[in-house]
Amino acid sequence: MVPTTRSSVTARSAGIARAPAARRVDPGSRPGDALWDELGACHRMLRAELRDVVRRRGMYLSEYRALNRLKDGEYRLADLAESLGQSPASVTDLARQLESRGWAVRRPDPRDRRAYLLRCTSRGTRAFRASRSEYRRRLDEVYRLLSPRARRNLARSLKELHALLQERRRPLA
């Protein structure tokens, strides 16, 4: 019989799928491989949780993420693509999708006739807000699976790694 821990009970009651406690380790793998695998597994599981939350509101996760950016103002499509970590072609399709639902409008960029600006409509803002509270609630449920200290340590470590990766992206002078 597998012992029941506080976090497994909390996860089950929150309807959150849990990863197996231990994974087989490839004897030829390096420690970095295991860390990458764990980051990827956590990302996939959390993304699935959030995808399900917004789908219940009739929205795709990509739409939610775009509206989350657009609620603060206009974006050039290329800048939105970079912000979302998607290809420009994907964001062009996403912009069409948002427009067809009445959640965003696109207009030519007055500074660059080849580019377009995308902004959220009031209807898009309402759709985003309808999903946001449940989205945040689910994130909070997941994060509460960790102790407050573990959350602080994880946040600190991820911020540090993000800053170091950003630093590496800067071209050398």
C-alpha cells in the first residue's frame, strides 16, 4: 500500500493529476537531463490543467494568453509572438481567430505599413475576465501543493535561471 501524503490528498481533492513519485533513471543520463525532464513534465501537467480551465469557458489557452497581454494595450504582431514564445505565423493565425470571435481588432501600424497592431475589444476583455478568476484559483491550488518555503525557493531559483538565460541571449559587445 502506498502511503498517503498531505500533498497527494490535496491534489486528489483539487482534481489535479499527480506525476508518479519516482521515475526510472537512464543510467547514461546526466543530472541536467533529469532536471530538464522534470521541468518539462511539470510544464505539461500545469498547461493541461490550465487548458481545461479555460476550455470550460469556451476559450483556448493560446487565446487566454494573448488576451492577457492585450488587456494592457496594443501589440505589434511580431512583439506579441515574441512575448508568447510563438512563431509570427502562429500569432497571425491567432489574431485572425481572436478577430473572428470579436475579442480583438487589428489595424495597420502607422509607423510600419508592413506591420499590424492588435488590441483587445471590450468583448475580449469580458471573455478574458470570465476565465481569469478560475485560472488564478487553479494556479493557487497547484502552488499550494508546495510548502511556503518550497514555493519561495522555487520562485527564487526560477527567477535566477531566467535572468541568467536572458543574460546569455544578449549579444556580446
